[in-house]
Amino acid sequence: MNYDRPVHDIPTLEPLAIGASKNDRYIALRRYVQQLVDGEPDWLANLANVAAAINDRVPGLNWVGFYLMRGSELVLGPFQGRPACVRIAVGRGVCGTAAASQVSQVVPDVTAFPGHIACDARSRSEIVIPIVVDGRTVGVLDLDSDRLANFDIEDRRALETIVNDLEPRIDWSAATRV
Ligand code: SME
């Protein structure tokens, strides 16, 4: 771990060229997220910055954040958006389904998802990526949009890659401590 980074050294996010594709945007976001967390051991600061970076770079979001496994349930972690449900049982809603199944959930219309938990009435579509370390779910990354079908397979693959990058870089035992 490199602890030598100057206190105010926040990496800059390169401006995107006009007409940049979704793939271009995600490549830049992935690089940016790596720069934000590399050399910084504080899980809370890192997850907060990652939520902010995603909020800044993925179009159409009304909410993005982390839920962390605390004991047997998911508890709200760093996020951007309106205040949200604090505790979600594993297996409940989109987040709990992703946590239980360890499979990403892409929901084009939340009203069609049985058991969807409506934290923000504006949300119309949602994607949830499970965060799995050594076979154990340690949390989920949840993105909500006020647009129908805002997320597709490209978002899923790109966000899974970003979560994969995060898995070895975050102190999950501290992040999931009860
Ligand atoms: N809609 C989620 C709950 C979390 S909020 O969207 C922030 C779900 O059904 O799990």
C-alpha cells in the first residue's frame, strides 16, 4: 500500500471527447476508480469516492451506492442520492436477490420485479452487482435510474469489471464489521 500520496492529490477525470461511446465512458470511469482507490487504505473514503465517481459518469442515475453485509443483513453504505432504506434482508428486493444469488440483477422495469423495495419513488429501472470475496457476499453496488431500461448488458459487464477491480483493493473485513 502506498501511503505517500499527498493529502490533496485527487486524480483528475479526463474530459470525454464529444460523441464518446458508452464503452469509452466506462473505460475512463474504470481507470478513474482505480486511481481514486490506489494507495488509499480507508474503505469508507474509497467507497464514498467510487459512488461519487459513478454518479458523475453514468447517465440517468437518481441513486447509486453500496449496501454492505453486516451480520446476516445488508446495511446502507456510502451513496449518492436521496436517503434510502437502511436494512435489507438477504433474498429481499433487487439488492437482497443479488446478494443471495451472487448474480448481477438488471431490472428494466422495477414495477415488474417481485418484491422490489421502493426507496425512491422516482426509480424506474435498476442494476445491482454483487460484491463477492472468497465466495462470500460482502455487499452490493446498486444503481437506480428514473428512466425505464436505463441499464443493459454493457452496463452490467462494465460495472462487474469495476467491482472486480475493487474487490482486492478494499478492506472488506472492516467494511462489514458489525
Ligand atoms: N430498490 C432496492 C432497494 C435499494 S434502493 O433502490 C436504494 C431493492 O429492491 O433492493
